[in-house]
Amino acid sequence: MTADWAPGSWASKPIKQDVPYKDNEGVRAALAKLQTLPPLVTTQEIVSLKKSLKNVALGKAFVLQGGDCAELFDYCNQDMIEAKVKLLLQMSLVLIWGANRPVVRIARIAGQFAKPRSSPMEVVNGVEIPSFRGDNINGFAADPESRRPDPSRLVSAYFHSAATLNYIRASLSSGLADLHSPLDWGLGHVITPSIKEKYEQIVGRVKDALRFMHTVGIDTDRGVETVEIYTSHEGLSLEYEQSLTRLLKTPSPTRPSDPTPSSTQPPRASYFATSAHFLWIGDRTRQLDGAHVEFFRGIANPIGIKIGPSMAPDELVRILDVVNPSREIGKVTLISRYGAKKIAAHLPAQIAAVQASGHIPVWQCDPMHGNTQSTPTGVKTRHFSDILSELHQALEIHRAAGSFLGGMHLELTGEAVTECVGGAGGLTEEGLSERYTTFCDPRLNEKQALELAFLVAGFYRDMDEADAVL
């Protein structure tokens, strides 16, 4: 926290992706209501995530972040929440086996409602109407009234986030993530015998490890019965984020049962964005003199920054200097999103610039956004092979640079959608219409996401074996 910063200081800066509300009184009423509501997450949880991300930045852990591109209020239901949580758990088990490191789980859930758009307007059936900006801004139905920005949706977003978070916490505490419970490792979607055999070997090894833990009694520890799943979203609507920002005391690093404090200094107060544990700045809103960078530089949460091909290495270092002047390790996660065909031309210089600056961020690969394309009929999709290629290249580039790829950032769902082509199930462009349900960008379905975890785990295993030989 700096002397020249306040939760509302962003309002004096130029802003991108702003929402043109016409109901000013409605905006004031919605924000006033949000300011009276309790935080959605606690400072203890935020600080715990920050400590875990420090380990990721130092190469001691791996972060798996995933969820919907654009979350809808309708996704706040038992089946869809459980499907996402179970998928993240299953993927993380495979990655723990492959990377031989703890996995930090962050879901794009309980707040990922707003979406940046390339144009504020679109033409539907010959009529120009506002673009769909997310359920917390306007409706998806293609009519002018539905698309009118409605400030009351900001309050609805809070309560849908609260309900989602409540069910996640209740489910985890009730044993949803208990490793004693059987998981669905069904591989019926795999059509190539050689690939199916490879996956079955990995699943067998993971199951063997779990059985070994049970045999020797390690799984009696509470940590095997539950996990931490943190929440995240793009901090796009600054009015909403400011309304849920609180000046709170940073928790003491000592345990309540420890009578000896680690410091004689009293806990200091910091501003925490309490809408989620982790927020990120999008590639469209990362202007150095802009409102979003201004807001993010003052909050105590761990934060992310999306970086694409238009980000110059020196600009990246300047942004890091602004949002993390104390060079706190793991405070910032750099989420690279170049595309499989461009990553080799951009990532090495970005890594070199950050290494020379003295910053130690978490490096995370988003292999989704740079690989979006359209079919001849205009349907947006992503090719599984491009997603896998960008991840593999990122891993190799970091390794060659003496850096560490600390995680992956995916748009995925626990549902059996048909939005990304390829993978072991052999989905083609002709099959996209079977269950194409996204309201924004295409997501990996549950089988494709698990397959990706298998393959990335294999990359890490191959690297470790190669290093052992050397």
C-alpha cells in the first residue's frame, strides 16, 4: 500500500473496457449495497495462496488454474460446480505425479462473469445492439433491452458468487475431494489403442501411489481428505472490485497454538480485494497509465497479468515495477498467451528481460487465447494440438532459459461439450454443433482437459529422466 493510492484512485486514470451505464442512480444504489456486504473471501485464505504461489515461483510447486471462459449465473448449480471441482482435483493428481511437486488449484469460478470485447457493439440480424459483456453487465439474449447494461446485475453477481463459494466450501469439507473416494478414470473416449495404453499406465501408477499411501497410513492425515481450491477472475469491472475492497489486518504468520510470535511488530493493515483470492489484468487492459494497473498496484492479493505478442519486454518490466515495486516473490503471475505459432518469437525475450530485472514472478502458460480460430462456417474453436504445442514449447523454452514454467491457465468445463476439436476422442469440426454451449470462447471438455493433464505430466516425467541421465 502506497501513500498516493486509494481504492478509488483508478477513477482518475484513462480506462479501457468501461461500461456505459445510463442508470446512474441504479449504479450508486448497487455499489452502496456491495459496500455493506461481507467479504467473499478472507485475508487468511488470500495470504495462504500468496505463500503457495511463492513456492511456485521458486520452482517448488505447480499451479493449475482453470474454469469457464465466461461464467453464467445459471452455472451456479450443484452438478456444474461439482463437475469443475472434481475435474480440477483429477487433473491435479495427474500433475502431482508428473511434475513431482505439490499442485496449487485455482478455479476460474465464483466471479468470472465479465468479459472484455473487441467491440462494444455488434450486428445481429441486421440490427446493431450492445455486445454481450457478461452476466454481471447485461443479458445474452439478442435484443436491445436485454443488452442494456443493468447495474443491479452487479449485486446479483455477488450473491451468485457467494452461493457458489458456499457450496464449494461445504462440498470440500464434506469429503468431495477425499482421496479415499474412487475417481472416474474412464478412458472410453480414447480411440487410439497406443494412446489408451499410455494413459492406462499413468492411471495405474497414480492408483498405486494412492494405495501405497493407504497401506502405510499416510492417508490418515487430514490433508488427504480435503484440498484448498482458490477462486479467481479477471478484475475487469473496477466499480465492483472497489466496492469489495477492504482495509484489513494481514494475518499473523504464526499458528494460533504457537505462543511465540515470529515478529514483535503488530499486524499491519492492507487493502485486500475480497471478491476473489486471485485477480488478473487482461491483455486489453494492461496500459501502464491506465485504470486497471492503477487499481491492481494497491491491493495485497496475488495478481496476474496476461501478456501477449504486443507486450514488449521493457514494457513488461515497467509494469512489474509498478505493481510489485518491493519485488515480492510470487506476488505476480505472468500469464503468457502468444499462440503456438508465435510463442518461440516472444517468450525467450520476455523471460530474459524479467530475469535481468530481479523480479521473480510465477510463469504460467495460457495456451487457449492465442490459438482461437474460426471454422469456414464462422464457428469459433481451438485445436487440441495447438494447445498442447504451446504448452510443450513453453516448458522447453523455460527450461532452456534456466527458468521454470510454474503452471497452466485453461478454459475448461466439467461438461461433455464439443467446442475444441482434436484430442484422443477425435472431435472434428463437423462435430462441434453436437453440444456447443459456450457464450464466449471455446472450452476444453472434461475428457480433453484430463488428457492434457496426462500429456503435460508426461512432459515433466521425460524432462526429469533426461536430467537424471545428464
